[in-house]
Amino acid sequence: MPTMHPMLEFFLATRKQSEKLCAPLATEDYVVQPIADVSPPKWHLGHTTWFFEEFILKPYVKNYKTYHEDFSFVFNSYYETVGKRVVRADRGNLSRPTVAQIYSYREQVTQAISTLFDAPITEDVAVLLEIGIHHEKQHQELLLTDIKYILGNNPLLPSYDDKIIEYPPDATQTEWISIDEGVYEIGHKGDAFCYDNELGRHKVYLHDFSIRNTLVTNGEFLEFINDGGYERFDLWHAEGWDWVTSNNIKAPNYWHLVADNWQYYTLQGLQPIQLNVPLAHISFYEAFAFAQWKGLRLPTEFEWEVANDKLQWGSRWEWTESAYLPYPNYKKADGALGEYNGKFMVSQKVLRGGSIATPNNHTRHTYRNFFHPQLRWQYTGLRLAK
């Protein structure tokens, strides 16, 4: 039996994993969009499929027949180069195409991509295919966190899957790691896959600093709540305080005070809060306020990268103090793929690390995630620095 091409194997495993994440859903779950930031599961399944069709099959496969003429309009996310698209907040209004049609769409595109490997693939196609695979992995994380938001805002707070451990225990003894001042190199090095926002490897000067090897826990954050952290304006940025007061924020996302006891919604349903596990689902504003309350601060993304091999990381995306900006000599790709990262480099904060929802083979110490400071539906937490 001939050996399968490693990239084809990677592609097929990735496609299968997206569908596996949706296996516990009822058909009705596929369509819900509670807020603009959360997309319906079926949209993720369609969008990741459209990416391969639009950027590989249409330009590189002679006589390829598009699955449906309207799907580019439905599943384009933000690519101005490609054409018009459904407004993001309206994705939940797409009762059509049906879930069955989208799975049929996925099957056609997966088969068409697989057929490319009947002959040697070109370097251009290989590059696009690798980006497409990692793009789908990004959406797998969004898919899981969007499913949690959908079910976590259902009044019944239903269970999704008992097998996923969202709050992994960590018996690591907390220590402060000291890093000497000096000049350090930052950014991706080597030929392995990375996104363009990790490129432009460059030197930075860092002062002496210390960083905690462990993440802040639920128990630590509960102390902040009990000490009136959400009522003290002096701990917050002005914008953060406006966010707290305007939205009546009293606790991290998914936390519920039930009969004077804190519980939180998990993928297993509503459960008592575990105190000694990493905190999740907080905004940058909350991370900053907690650090202020402790008399400490958040690390910059450069401090995090320099210290990463001494840290326990990977269960939470960690807010940093760094604004999301291009590295020196950053260059956007030509065409639509140039819209992938560069145009979002404004008004956002960098997060480092990865989370329990981040797929395998998709984290690395140079990975730069980014979100607006008020968002917290991802598995976002923090570590402290001084």
C-alpha cells in the first residue's frame, strides 16, 4: 500500500477534527449566534471549506466546478479582495444553506483537494494548503469556544462533552523567575510554519524583570472579587471602568453566584468553581485590574517570549501588556492573504501561550494571538510580572 503524503494526511486529519468537534451538537445548535463575535458552528464548517475552494481549487484546478455560486458571499469572512460577504452579525440568520448542504460542501472540497495529490503538487499550492490547514485549526479553537458561548448562554446551561478537561489541575509550585537585563532576539526563526505576524525577527532590550512560572488561579481571583475589586475604580483603566459599569460586570465570564456560592458554566454543565486551577474567560481589563490589586503588572509579550521555557504555559491564552503591532520589517503578502493579519494591527492586545482549546501542532513560543481588550469568550487568563 503506498504511503500517504504527509501534507495530505495532515489535511485529512484536520478536516476530520473539525467535524468531530461538532459531533455532540444537535442540528439546532449549528445555527445560533448570540453575539457578533460568536459565529454559528455551521458557518465555521463552511468558511474553512470556502478557504480551500477560493484560494486553491478555483485558481489552480482547471475546470473546477464551484459547489454553489452563493457560497463565496456566505462564507467569506473579511477578505475585501475576494468580494462582497454577509455582514458578520448576520451569520446567525443563515438558516440556509442547511447543515446537510454544508457537510456535502465539505465532502466535495475535501475530495477535490485530496485529488491534487495524485500528481506532485506545486510549491505555490503547498504553501497555500499549509496556511489553509492552520487556518482551519484556528477555527477549531473558535468553533469550540463559540459552542461553549452558545450553550453557556442557553437558559438550560446544557452539557456539551464530558471528555474535555477545561480546568486542568496544576501541582507546580509557584516561583518567581528572574531574567537579567540584556538584548534578546524576538520572533520566529527557522523554516517551520508560522504566521506572517511572527516574522521580522529582531532584537529588543529588556530591563531586569521577574515573571511568575504559574498562572493566576480561580482562588486567587476570588480573593480579588471578595475584596471589592470590581467596585474600586482606582484599579482599572478608565476605559475598563466604563466597561465594568456599563455592563454590570461582577465576575469572569460564565461565573454565576448561586445561593451565595460561586459556580461556573463548563462544557460539562454548571459546576462548583475549582479554586486551584487556572483562571479563564477574563478580559484584558480584568487582568490589568487584578495585577494592579496585587501591586504587580502583566508581562510584555517580549518578556513572555524570553522566559517561556521556564514557564508552565499552554492551558490559557495569556494577556500581555503589549499592543498588537507589526515587527520591524514586517511585510504583508500580496493579494487576499495580505489581509490575514496585518490589517488588524490596531486597538488590540497581544496574548501568548495557547489554551486547552488550541489544536495539536498549532502552538509555539512565538505565536502572537490578538483580541480587543473587552473580549473574554476565549480561554483567556493571566500571569504576573514585576
